[in-house]
Amino acid sequence: MKNLRLTFPQWQGAGQEVVQQLVTELPIEQSRQGYMLGSQLLDFLAPKTQSVTRQVAVSKQWETPEQQGILAYSAIYQQLQNAWAILQQEQPERVITLGGDCAVSVAPFAYLADKYADDVAIIWIDAHPDLNLPYDPYRGFHAMALAQIGGFGDANITATLPQHKIKLENALIVGLREFSNPAEQRRQDWGIASISSQAANQSSTPILQWLKQTGKSKVLIHLDLDVLDPNELKIAVGTDPNGMTLSAVSRVINDIAKQSDIVGFTIAEPMPREMIKLKGLLNSLPCWG
């Protein structure tokens, strides 16, 4: 089986005001592009691989105007095309994606949904549902990722991706603890089940039972690091309390792997605050020649 490890340091999916509000200990000039360092650190820290490794080219241009009801639309659209070109060139059977904001899952999950047709389910491990649409009050594309994978969202992006979409009733959100509308109403309308952090911390059984009833043998797992309880690890942009434990996240994913074939896996939303501070210190020093 051909594996692809895709490093995708996209940062534009998160709105500047949201990052500024949630990452108060850093100046916005450092925090907004902190996803880029986060992606590099994930690539460095992850176990070494013999798989093909590629990096998606990402713009560093600071100005990111809103278009089509999406912040930084032109950069996001171009970067999605960059990722799609790599997927088409490599034609992998399994994709590991190291983000970057949550929208880094859109291209690889769309590719895998098309490749494996009607035999794919999604486990979206995330404190947030990511079911926003363009022109919603919050217009950061990372909050639209799951909706876009299901074919709901920007028409140009939908047309860029394969016609075969995952039916969102075959998606499960694990660790959800943000229930504001309109995303929560969409979750209910679209038939997307959810399992709380508390339930997942206790047992993998509800997740495995849900997965079994879908009848799908292939699984795509999206892990937003904000699902973690910040008392255990504060490594994401979002730091909502009462999240999943590190041991529970590991157990859940390992239990899924025993039952199903994980063909797509994303780690998203890393915001390594302390390392960003250290990088700022290093950059301020005159000693580098």
C-alpha cells in the first residue's frame, strides 16, 4: 500500500480576530502564522517513515482579504489546488496529513472518499463541528472543513474536488463541546452523530459501535488538537476545558485501527506557544552571522 505523508502548514483558515482572541500571550504577528511552525514540529516529532513525503506550498503573504464569504479565499483556494496536484501525482492509497489549520483535511479526505467510493466513514475528533458555510458570521475556512468535505460550501472548491462526496451521516464527531448555531442545527439536520469527551474518555465502545453500524471498512480520522483537555496538553489554538485525555485519544485511535482500515489521518490546529516564543527570541538575537 502506497502511503503519503503530507506536510501542509496552512494558516489562513483561522481568522485573525479569533487567533488574537484565543492566543493572547503572543503578538498576532507571531501567532497567526504559528500553524506553520506547528506543522514543521509535527513533521519533526512524528515517527520517521519510509513513505513518500511531500510539502504543500503555502503563501506567507500577510494580507488575506475575504472573498466568496471566506477569509483568505484566494490563498486557501490556491493551496487546496496545490495539495490536490500532489495527490493526483502520487496517487496514494493512504494519506497522513500534518497541518496546519483544520481545512488541511479537505483535499486528502475528498481524494480518499473518491478513491474508496461508498466504503468510507469519517471520525472527526474535534471540540468544534466545523460545519460553517460561507457568509456565516464567522468566515474562517477551518470552521467549514467538514461541511466542505461533505459537498456543502463554496461552489468553486466543490467543483475542484471529485463529484463523489462522503455522505455526512457517515461522519461522527468525537469530543464535541461547542454547540452554537448555525453549525449545531446543521449537525442535527445532516444526521451527524456526536460523542462527548466524557464518554470517549471512559470507553471507545460507543465509537466502535457507531463505526460498525455504518458498514464501512475504511476510516478517515481527523484529529484537531483542541479536542485535548488543556490541563493535559495546551498545544492548540482552542483551549476549551473538559476535553479528552491524551490516553483516551491514543486508545480510541488504536481501537479503531484494530477494527477498521485507517486510510486517512490528519493532525490539525497545532499552536506551539512556547516554541513560538523561543523562535521569537532566537530571531531577535544578533549572533547568527
